[in-house]
Amino acid sequence: MNYWNRRIASAILVLALVLVLNFLLFRLMPGDPVASIIDPRFSPEAKEQLRRMYGLDQSLPVQFLMYVKSTLSFDFGISFLTGRPVMDELRSRVPNTVFLLGTSLLLSSFLGTWLGMKAALRRGSILEKCVLWIGALSFSFPSFFVQLVLLMFFASMLPVFPLRGTLSVPPPSGGAALLFDYLRHMALPVLSLVLLGFGGWAIYVRNLMVKILGEDFILLARARGLPKKNILRRHAFRTMLPPLLTIFLLALPGIVSGAVITETVFSLHGVGRFLLEAVTGHDYPAAGAAFFLLALLTVACNLLSDLLYGVTDPRVRLERGNR
Amino acid sequence: MRDIFLRWSFWCLLLLIGTAIFGNRLFDAPPEREVAAPFSKPLWLDRTLPPTKEIRLSPESPSLLLDWHYAPPSRLSIRVEPSAGETGRFVLWRKPETEVPLRLAPLRGGFEADGRDIAFKRSLGLPPFGDAAASLFSEQGGYELSVSGEGPWDGDVVLKLEGGRWGLLGTDQRGRDIASLFIAGVQVSLIVGIFATLLATFLGTSLGLAAGYLGGWTDSVIMRIVDLLLSIPLLPVLMALAALWGKGLWQLVLILSIFSWMGTARTIRALTLTLRDASYIEGLRGLGAPSKYILRRHLLPETLPVLLATMTLGVPGAILSEAGLSFLGLSDPRVISWGRMLHEAHSFGAFTAGAWWMLLPPGFGIALLCLVFLDLGKFLEEKVDPRLRKGVRQ
Amino acid sequence: MISIRNLSITYGRMTSSGRTGETEAVRNVSFQVEKGKLFALAGESGSGKSSVLMAIPGLLPDGTRISGDILLDGTNLITLPEDELNRLRWWRIALVPQGAMNSFTPVLTVGRHVEEVLEVHLGLSKKASQQRIEELFRMAGLEPALASRYPHELSGGQKQRAAIALALACDPDYLLCDEPTTALDVITQQGIVATLKKLVETRGLGLLLVSHDLPLAASVCSRLFIMKDGRLVEEGEPREIVAHPHNPHSAALVNALLELEREEESGC
């Protein structure tokens, strides 16, 4: 079977598995799941409506089909905790999480790559030792601890940054003031993620670069009298690009875990904290939606990184097409 | 292996294990007990604040001179132990400059009073606002506490003056001693870290051996599962499982081990593949030895050194995961772990109070434990490597 | 003329237990390479011949000790500062590396490699390079269409010829070939060797060919150098050496060569 067919097939399999698990979790709870909603905002009539909406009065296979249909059309139902449609809840939170993760991933990968390359070029220097040390340390300290310390020192003891939230309450009016307020709230979270993340990148890039610089074709590029800049940019870096891109894309699903913790520490209005609240509050529609989206993201990133690797590394391109 | 004694991490680990086992003896109070005011600072931090003191008057020492050179305590409480019985005597308080001592409390078994009780304050002629302690100990200087009358009595009188300082590491939002909580935390982190990793190693080794030795279908299926599990982001799944299965300690250990066996499985499988085709294994097979025998008596012992190194390196992961889940509130509230301490610091106002002493000890504890295991793991890995390179033991 | 005088090369060495040892790879070697002729440097593996070759364009690893002189028309390459040496590389002296080496950057097409050298050394634009690339490939005996292929798409022989085309890009005076025929089949070997000979004749290159294949080396060169254990043990016309080897080691080599010939004659 063609390589791509196999990859897409397994991706669909994973998503299907997630759908089944989500469905089962909700309905395997003993008793009527809707009855477990103690929230007084849900009148008996509303509960009845929910029951019908989820098709709980119908047979299991029909329910499953209804569930699949609604999930795939991104209709995630009503949150048990807030009574509002899950989609609305997500819509207000997704931009914040995307900003948080996107900015910090970009900043930490760029910073880490730059430092890693510098460290590889200056073997045995203080810079290299620092890079290796910081990287090792960043694996040992729990991320939330570093963030809590930053929060304690730069928000509580020295009130440079706000203690919590995505925006001040009430938010300031006017575009510039609003933007500044937002950035001021997001600065510490993003900073903490970059601080925690650049070390790992730097170590990985340094190791990768050291390996590539030891390869024959680099020596021969030197033999051809090419200036150092050319060799680094066109030969070394270009060869490093495929694995770097892969790591970048594969880091994305892992960073979602970082979002949960970061948003909890800084009390941000994001999808991570939403997930936590949904899970602890047994808000099945919300949790199910979040998990499905997460699975979608993971699968998409895996496929995309595969695709990009094939595009950037010509050695791999043909191999896959010919299978 | 002798040079393990030269590693700092070895001694540190012994110290931590010793603390975990014997640490409770250091503190005679159980960690959950409230010992002082919430968010008390450590004793060494701010010497202008009054420390929390507990003063006992007993039949052997019925009077005490207290040299008070701090700001007034924030709270006062007095308790007469039940065995004292009814004596008609009183607990007296006197500033040496004044002539007449004040009757603080009757020496009656079971008597308890708090500095905020209005009745108590009225009986002393103190203003109804604030705590009695502020008025009683308003100045710095000497105070005398004694029991009126002559002769012995039964039981003790306990006078507690709560200040803003307590202990080595201060107190948390419930007034619990952080140093004892810290020690309790060592126990949990070590237990969870070691047991979860042990279980994961057991799982990983069995599956890795099976995949490597049996090959074929078994191998493919196991490796597909490994790939699948590795690509799933860990924390959300852990969260879901913790919320579903309950927050107990052993559930946590189980959940953590289910998601950390993959690395070990891969390593063991690779090792098994290289060993499988060794000549002496082939010889054994030729003699008709059953697979299980070969696996158990020959391949497994070969993998043990690698396993030890892998396991040691895996413990930090388990510790960090447990800390993360506890921090998010997904662990048993009755179990004191470092992650839980950080959760409480975050959720119960340590930040508004600026109580950084609640924050730093558990965090540094986690980091220290991780660094110790990482260093030991690296050491073991270096020990194992040349043996792998040398090849199969003939 | 490349003149090598009293060249000695010592490598620093890391053993598995971490200690540094030293290996004397080349001891006091002297010889000359002139334009318009093909010189061969032969010897068994480890004799130091590749080290001599790599020393000329200054490509020995950091930490290697070199003593002696390598003169290119009077300029001592060993004492030359790196940026000046860089300008000479490829422009005056080009290298055709061992076939076993990964000499091409895997993510660039072979044509792109040539384009780059033309741009850096001769300042040619992309359009102007196109013609030259076709020329070079034909000179090396390759289809110009292969320029758009990636290195892993070419066969061993094609890669070697591409390396030759690349080496000729800036019209160098000297060509250093390190084991150009190793790992190739006999027919391809003969083709490559023929191409190299033609290049020397038509372009007046000074070619130094390093090989452990003595018969091959002896058959193509006009002057043969033989190295053993880092020393130059034999030097002269190939026929002379084969007929009258001075050194016991080269004698052994020659005997082996004659054995082979005798076998061939009788075996057929």
C-alpha cells in the first residue's frame, strides 16, 4: 500500500478511536448521565431537552451515529457547567491559547536554534557549557514551579505584572490601551514558557549541528573554498531543516500540556484551563469536545510533519512516492 | 561500581531516603496539625515579627518569666488541661512594673479561652476590639506568668502566643508547619516516583522482550501501540484518567506507569534483537530449549544493567508527572505531596500574602530529587555502555 | 608546480578510555607535482598518502601538527592565512574526493553545487553558469541533464564523474584525486581513468592521483611515488620501479603485481 495511504488510514483510525472512547465514557456512567447535572439552572424541561438532543432515549448505535455526526460538524452541544454552547466557550478561548502557544513556541525555537548553532560553532566555550547546563536544568524543574516563582517575584512582590487573568477587570477601552493591557497580562506567561523551552531546543540543535558539521560534505564544501557563511547557511542549516521542522511540528501537541498548566498558574482564559475545569467538573460535552480537538491537532501535526519532511528532504521524497 | 560513592547524587539520595523514613521523628507533631498562624514567616526571616510561642506552666515550674522583645503577638489562647480539676486558683499575668497581677484564667480543668472571645476580654477589662494579646503584650519587656496559691496541682496550663513567625520554613494557609509538610512530601514523591517507574519498567521489559524475541505479529502490534501512545500528549490523558478513576495515590501510580513503559520497551526490544542472534542463544535453541526458558534464564539477566539505568532515568519523569497532576488539583487532598503543596500555595492565597516560603521548598525539593536521579542515571548509563559495546557474554 | 618538502604530519588521537595519543602519519616526505603530467601516489591503506593529499589544500583536522613546506609556485600554503588559502582553493587546486565519501550536500542538486562554486569564485550569474555546467559535465563524460539530480539519485560512477565536473569548474591548475576508482566496477574504473588522462592531456592539468591500486597507478602515471608507514620509499618512472624496485617493500608490491599478471596470462 502506498506510504501516504497508510499514514492517512492510521490517522483516521486514531480519530475514530477517540470518537468511540469519548462516546463510551459519557454513556458508561451508571444511571442517566443527564440526571447527574445538579446545576439548578437546568430545569426538568431543559434536562428533557438535553436528553432528546443527545438522543438518550434512542438505541445505542443510533446515539453513536448522532454523536459522530454532530462532532464532525463541530457541534459539541451544551456545557454542563455553564449552560452555554461548548462551541461558544471554545471560540472565546481559542485565540488566547493560540497566542500563548504560538508566540512562545516561535520565540523559544528561534532563540534555542540560534543559541544551539552558536554553541556548536564554539565547542568547549563557556557559551556551550551554559547552554548544556541550562538545558539540563530545565528538564528537572517542574514548569509550573518556575512559573509560580516568576509570578511570586514579578507580580506579587514586585508588582510589575498582573497576578492573574488575560485582561484587567474591567478591561480598558480604546484599541491601544486594550492591546497594551493584553500584552501586559500575557507577557509573564509567554516569558516563562520561552525560558522553559529554549534550553531543550538549544541542546537538540547543538547536537544536530555538531553531527552535521562532522560530515564529509561539510569538509568538501570547505575544500571548494566556500566562505564560512555559505557553508553554514546553504549546506549545514539547509540539511538541518527537515529534522528541525519535524521537531517543531511534533512539539505542538506536547505544548498543549504546557497550556493547561500555564493557564492554570496565570489564570488565563484559555482552552487549557477549560479542559481542566471540564474534566474536574465532569462536564462531558466540554471535555469530549476538547479531547476531540486535541486528537485532531495531534493527528494533523503528525501528518503535516511527515509531509514537510518529504518536501524538504529530497532523499525521502522518492522513497515514499515509489512504495 | 565502587566509584558510585564518589557521586554527590548517591549521598543525596541516601539523605533523602533517610529523611523519608525517619523524618517524622524530627517533628513530634503530625504535619496536618495547625501549629501557628496562617502564612507565618520562617523564624529566621523577619526578626521584628513576634514568633509563635507556646508557654507551659506545670506543677514543677509554676511560674515563668517571659522576655518579650517583639511586636505584640497576633493571637492568644489559653488552655488548662482537663486533669487539673477544680482548684480555686488562678493563672496570673503580671508586668513587673505593675504591682497587681491580672487573673488571666481560673485554674480549672478543661478551661479554654481565645484572645478574641469577648467575654474573656471583658473579664480582663480589655477593649472588646482586636485580640487580647495586643493589649496584654503591648510593650516590649519582661512579663511574669504564674499560678496563684501554693502547692502542686494536676495537669499543665498551656498559653499559646501566635506571632507571625514559626519554624524552619514557616506555615501554610492553614497554619501547618511547612517543614513537616516538606518531609511528608519526600515520602510521597519517592514512593510514587519509584513504584510508578518500577511498574512501567516491568511492563516495558515484558513487552520489549516479547516484541524483540518473538518478532512477527507480536512485534508489529506492540510497536504500533508504542508509536500510538508516544504520539499522544500526556497531560490531558492523565487528567482524564485521574478524574475518572479517582484521585487516590495508587491509582496515580498505576496511571503513570501505563504511560511510561514505552521507552523501556523500545530499548529492551533493541537489545533483545541484538542478543537473539548471538551464537550461544542459537545453540540453546538448537538444543531445544523453550523460548520462555531462554528469555528468563539468559536474556533477562543480560538486560538487567540496562534496565537499572533506564529505570533510574525514568524516575524524574514520574515525579514530575505526579507533581503536575497534584498541582492541577487532581490528586488526593488528604495526601501531602510537593505538587499538592504548590497547588495550595497557588489556590489559597499565598501569592496575595507574598508567602514565598510556601513556594520555594516543594519546588526545589522536586528539582533536587529529579537532578539526583538524573545524575545517578547518567552514571549508570555510562557504566552499562561499554559492556553493551563489548558484545555478548560468552 | 606543487613542491612538497620535508612534510611531516602528526594527528592527535583519542582512545576509547579518553586519553590522547599521537600518531605520526607522515614522516619527512618530499616530492613535486608539475603541470601537464599525471603523478601517482601509491601505497597500502594507512601509509599516509591520503594525509599528504589532504594537507595540500589545508584540510587536515584541527589539532594536527604539520611541519615542513608545501609550496605552490613559491607560496608556502602551510603558513598562508585561512582567507587567502580559501581563495586559492578550487581556483588553483581542486579536489576529487574518495567515492566512498558523502561529498555532496544531500539536499542540493549536483548542478547547484557547481553553480555555487561558479558564483563564489568567478562571479557568474545563474544564467551564465548554465552553459558552463553543460560543458563541464560533458568534459567529465556525463549527460548534462543529470545536473538537476540529487546526489543520492546518481550511481557510484556518475557521482564520481560529477565530482570531477565540479572539480574542473574554476579551471584549476592542479587536480588532486583521492582514490577516484575505489568502490567502482572495473569497467567504470577504466572509464574514469581514461577521462582523467584526457583531462591532463587536453587542459595541461597537474594531476596527483592517490590510490592503493598499484597496477592502476603504475599504468597511468608518468611518475610514481610509493609510500609505506608514512615514508616515501620509492620514486621514479613506473616501468623502472616495476623492473628494478630499490626498496624491499616496493619489491614485495611489485612481486604481487607480477603474480597477478602471471595468473591472468595463464588463467585465461
